[in-house]
Amino acid sequence: MLAIVGKDDFPLYKLNIGEHGDSDSSHMDEFVIHSSLDFVETKMLKTNQVYLKEVDTHLSSTVYCYLTAANVKILLLIDSKGDDSSKNVFFSELHDLYVKTIMNPFYEPNTKINFPAFDSRVKELTKKYFSSLY
């Protein structure tokens, strides 16, 4: 699962990665992402890096986090460990896409992102970097 979380931990965007058709699994993923926000806050105080790397684990899944300058959190929950440098590049590309989207004059700040073009580009990015999950 991929989530973009804004001010006051408001969910701006979420995407189930891979073949998670099971609604129970989706709800558990949301719970894990939400509970990892406390770990993100703790880790934010200890570093000035934007890519916080691994912030939490749950069973075989790991939560990774990337922060924007406005403290928007981009969280990724996946089952594979993999290469950290590829995750960093993924987050960087997703951040660029996010910035282009919020600069859209039709986007209301700190609201859910409901643009089909954004959604399709995010899906392309996740398939590019995490094709083994599909």
C-alpha cells in the first residue's frame, strides 16, 4: 500500500499495490500505515533526511517513509526488502509528481487527490519499481 498523508495526518491519497483484492487485507494495511505515523514522528526528530528509510515493520511487511518540505509523509508498505537506493529514487519521482499535482490551480490544498492522471502515473511508477508485487 502507498499512502500520502498531509497535515494533521489527513490521508491525501492511497493506493493498494499489487493484488490486494481482499478488503480485510486492505484495512489491515491502512491500520499498519496509520500506526507507523508515530514512528515517523520519532524518526523525524532524529534526522534531517527526507528519506527516512524503514520506519516500522509488521509481520513480513515493512513501512518506508519519505518526507516533503511541508512535512507531507509518503508512506510505502510492502512485503519485500529490496534495494534502498531504488526506493529512494521511487520516492523522489513520486515526490516530483506530487508537487506537480498540488501546483494545479484546481487542487484545493490538504484535500484528497482525485485526479485520474495522478492516479495512473502513480500506478505506472509502482509497477516500474515494484513489478514483482503485481
